Amino acid sequence: MEHLVELSHTEIKLAFVAYCIESTARKLDKSYQEIYERMKRVGMIKNYIWSNYEALHTESREHVTDNMIECLTTWEDKL
């Protein structure tokens, strides 16, 4: 008999944040650590990905990744 583990809403959101970082890094051919640091530096993880999870997670993976890249470069340009 299989035992399924049910994730909390917070764990699901954390997995989505990780996906956003990983997919952005892959598309930009950068390391996960570099993209994490860049997103963290501009406040994108807390103020964009986390706070807009409900809307973002309904979009296609490709659109989410492109959106992350556009957001990151725009926010970095404003620093």
C-alpha cells in the first residue's frame, strides 16, 4: 500500500520558488546560486514570486520562466 505525503501550502509555494529560480538559471545558462542571489538582492523572491504565487503558478512553465527573466532584469536595472 502506498503512503502519500501531503505537502502544506507553504511547502508547495517553496517548491514553486525553487522551480522559478532553477528554470531561470537553466534558460540563462547560469548557476542556481547566482540566480538565487540576484533575485534575493532585488527582493524578487519575497516581493514578487512568493506574494504572487496564486496567479503565477497557473501560467505555463515557459511563460513563468520568461516572466522571471523579464522581472529580474527590469528590477536589476532599477538598482
